[in-house]
Amino acid sequence: MKTTFLKTICFAALCLELLGCTDKEAVAKLQITIDQKLSVGTRLEQVKRVLEDEKFNYSLMESNRTFYAMSPTFKDSFLTTEKLSLVIYLDENNRVKEVKANTVFTGP
């Protein structure tokens, strides 16, 4: 009896985890902010300022003029964490050439 109860509890917890809702409004809002503030032609200093203002962890690979950035967590639950990942490519004048954004899920 105890085994069935534990299996039921575990299954329910897993279902709740998988059905958990992302704060889609927050993701969309951040994506709009990034699109507006990091358009093509944005200078390197402004890119750093925007990433810091939006609380991204980032690094700049100067050898290939590329920023790699990870947003704060949108959803942090029992099994997964959801964040926004950015790859920002700069041109030879250190201005934004392209921005790629992806939602990233990580887990144990």
C-alpha cells in the first residue's frame, strides 16, 4: 500500500513539474527589450550596459567578437530551470551584427 501511495505522489509531482507554466509574459518582455536595445549597429559599450541592466551573466570572446549571455531564471522548479540564452555577434567595428536568442531549459 505504501509503495502505491509513493508512486502516486511521485507521478503527481512529475506531472505538476511538466505542466508548470513559464512566465511567458516575462520572457516576451525581455525578448522585446533585447530586440529594441540591441539592434544591428549597437556599440559594444551599449551591449555591455544592456546586459548588465537586464542582469545577464555574460562573457565576451574578443578573438571572435562574440558575447555569450544567460538571463536570470524565469522558471525554477523541482526538475528544470528556464533561462534566455543570447549569442551576440559583433562586426569588425565592434557593433552588433546579429543577435540570436533561445530559451534554455536545464535540469539535474
